[in-house]
Amino acid sequence: MPPSRRPSDLRDERGSASLEFLTAGFILLLPIVYLILAVSSIQAGSLAVEGAARQAARVFVQADDTSEAADRAEQAIRFALSDYGIDASSATVSVACRPDPDDCLARRGFVTVTVETRVPLPLVPAVLSIDQPLGITLSSSATQQVSRFWGAQ
């Protein structure tokens, strides 16, 4: 038969369960909240570069000449990245054309636009002498074909 507890023994433990619950809750909850913030930031950046590359390739192949195509692609990239709160000046953009790299708007040619940017992790300060906080580099490419009727009037 277990020894009986005295009422004075029970009073010594009052309030400790709630304190233990709060402490354990914060220790477990904070990393989960940070993980959700980090994954959300990375996902938003991923959607931004994918949408920017896709829209830039689409408007590039519909332009009348190469300079207009480059301007339209730049504007599409700026809009797509700004929708997700990413500074477009931090993005690196490259355009590749096949089969003729010198004539991007040749009929039935292919234009590939690649957009790359760095998405900072939330709540991470700049480390050591690096001017920018830690982040993840995200890249996306999109390819569109120039219409076989391009230039036909």
C-alpha cells in the first residue's frame, strides 16, 4: 500500500505544471515558427523567379525586335519579382537563343530566359563582414518558341 501524501506535500507542487508547460511550449514552438517563416520565404522566392522567367520568355518571343524584346522582358521580371517583395535589381538575368544565338527572334527559334536571385532567410542578421544576411540562391529557367508566323505581315 503506497504511503499516503500529506496535504502539505501537495501544496509544494502548485503552479509548477503551468510553468513547465510554458517553458516546454516555447522551446518547441519557437523553432517550428521559424521553420514556417523560412519555408514560406523560400517558397515565395521560388514562385517569384519561376513566374518572372516564364513571363519574360513569353513577352520576349512576342516582341517585334530584339531591343523591344529585352525591354519587355526586363519589365516583366521587375513586375513579377516586385509582386513577391523581391528587389529586381538583385536578380541576375540571362537570355539564350537557339539555334542561332545571334538571332533570338528567328522563326521557330527557342528563347530561354534564366532568372536568379538570392532570398534572405528571415530574422538572420549579416554575418561577419558580409553586407547582406544569409540567404538561399534561387534560379529558374523558361523556354518559349518563336512563332513560325513571326514577322509575316
